[in-house]
Amino acid sequence: MPLDPQSYNPADVEAELLRYVTLLEQATQECRKRGIASARADAEFRTAWAIATLAADEQATNDGKKLTVATREALAVRATGPEFLAKREAEEVLHAARSASSNLREMVGALRTIATNLRELVRS
């Protein structure tokens, strides 16, 4: 509900404040879920990276070669593309959820300020 400064009343502000508090709680729970998903994606990527690095070393050893660090890392990057993409996507979704939560906190703060100002006006 958009608040019209000309028609502010304490009950409307309180209702809007309670609505935003509920939205903030939902956003907090969403951040938790997204944080867990991001941690899982990171763990999957790190595991895939380790496996790819070890596989590159093993293949080189079997071929009687020694890989440079850059070559080993390039092979690992090529082998873990999907896991890296999933990790980055999960991180961005988490970032978006945190931003939404932060925006809601700002709105709650603004509504508290309005509520305080209205109380003072009503008392006058």
C-alpha cells in the first residue's frame, strides 16, 4: 500500500510496518535457503576441481609427463565448467536475496521514522 503523505494515519503506518516485518522475515528465510544452496554449489565445485586436478596429474604421470601448474589448472577449468557455473549462479542468487532483505530493512526503518513522526504530530 503506497502511503500518501497527505493522508498518513498511525493505524495505516502500523499495518504497513507489520506487513514489511513479515516480508523481512520471509526474506531472511530465503537468504538462509540461498546460503545453503550456495555453500553446496561451492562444495561441489571444489570437489570437482580437486578430482579434475588429480586426474590431470594422474594422466600426465601415466604418459610419463609432468604438467605445469598453468596446464593443470587449465585442464581443471575445462573439466569443471558446469560446477563453476552452478556455483556462480548460486552466489548471485544469494547476493540478490541479501539485497532484497537489505532493501526491506531500509523500508522498515523508514516506516519506523514515519511512525515516530506521526506519534509526535498526534500528541501535538
